[in-house]
Amino acid sequence: MSSPLVSVGVPVFNEGSYVQETLDCLLSQDYENLELIISDNASTDGTSAICRAISNRDRRVRYLRAETNVGAIENFNNAFHHSKGTYFMWAGGHDLWDSSFISRAVGLLESDSAVILAYPETMLIDTAGRRVKKVPDEMDTRDMSSVDRYLKFISRVHWCNMIHGLFRSDVIRKSGMFRSVWGPDILLLAELSLRGEFAQIPEILFYRRENRPDDHQASDAESNQRYLATLEGANGKSLDDGISDKWASLRSAILTTVKDSELNLPDKLNAYLRTMICFRVRYGVPFPGDFLMLRFTRLSQALKPH
């Protein structure tokens, strides 16, 4: 019996310092039925030459290049849209993995149909590849109800390393994918938490690189503006409306996902309230004042069968 095809989408932008090591690491996985889709977001350094050379010598690799910087959101989606595999993962152009990661993740997904995402423990590394610290990102939701999976995710998520795990492709295909919001990975994972179980492999198999050595020197405003520019690319917007408004927009998008989910009415109302509280406590997003109960009333009315 042949093993299922695994697609690895590698969205890159100016990764010349690391992409050779990253691609060599992925192509050295002990899982053989593999394809790599490199989606280059109009890099201006040596990334293109490195990627083209690798694609020319390895038939498993396809290299795609945008003519202009379309932003990380569109570039991540583009990598998936060109994939063909039963399973899919997004791989950062500067990160590293243990050689057994894909085979172990496939084994987990093949053995449990309820699991839609398999991901390992994560070690943070610096620009030189030195280990910095293990990242506390446990998000195993096996044997939990849909609403409990969702509530665990929104209340605990921080690093979002599971976005680089191995997914069932059909689940991603039926989702809203990455969307133009602050925290598109949070939105996608929140949506997927309602659709199936996340499983963590209890071993460090993913090495996430801090690829900008000056990040720790930047102010919060500078870091946030850089993040927004990365998401939107040439169409990037400013932060004139404030970080709180960005988080409020994400909250609104997540609540829409809850409303459109298959949860029953009591669970939807519970998820709605807990989401409001979570965003107030974790991100400082205020409640909508005196209109809170009115919104709950309208939501419950909208969710009633007609």
C-alpha cells in the first residue's frame, strides 16, 4: 500500500540566509512521498536563485514566484492552492525539523480519523541555530467536545506553532483559509478547532528560528507595524486605528466563525460570551458597553430555526 502524498508549502520572502538549510532539511525527511511548493513573494535577495537551483535538481520541488509583494496572507494561501497532497503543512523559510517529523505526523493522522492536525513540541532557536528555549504551546484537544476544543484554543493560544503542523488538506480546503485580519493564524486555527481534534506529538521535532536579530530592540509600535506590513505586503495599511481595534476586528471575525459553525445554540452562546471575556482579559478589547445583552438577544434570535 502506497503512502499518501504530503504537500509542504514554503512561503518565502528574502530568506536567502536560511532557505538553503530549510529546504535541505525538508528534502531530508524520512518520508518519501513528498512535494514541496515554494511560493516566493517577490524576494529581492538571493532567495530566488537558491530556490530555482533546488527545484531544477529535485523533481519533488516546484518554484512559484509573484511579480510583486502580495503579503504573507496571500502568499501562504497561494502555497496551499498549488498543492496536491492528502496532507499539507506550511513551512517557514527559515525553520528546521527533525527528519522524522512528517512520517510521525502522518502516522498519527492515519491512525485517528478524528485528528485533523498533528504537530510536535517546539524549540526556539536563534539566527545561528542555537537553542534558546522550549516553547510552551500544548494544544492537544483529543477526546474533547467541539466547544471545549474551541474554548481551550482561544483561552490558551500564544505562539501558534501548530499552524506549522500537518493538516488534512480537505479540512483546510473547506475553511476560510488565511484572511486579512490581525492574527490570521489565530482565526484559521479557531475555525479548525471547531471542526476536529488537534494532536501534539510529545517530543521536540520543530525548531522555530528567531530570524530577525533586531526584533528585541524594536518598540512595540515598530514591531506591530512590521507585522502588519508582512501580512499585507504592498497593500499594507497603517496602524492609525490602533492595536485594540485590530484585536476587536479579529474578535468579530472569530465570532462570525462561531455563529456559522455547527455548534448547538447553547454552545454557541457559551462560546460567544467566553470569547468576549477572553478578548477583554487577554487583549484589552472592551465589551460593547450597554449593547452587550442586546447583541446576545439578536444573536439568539438569528440562530433560531425559521
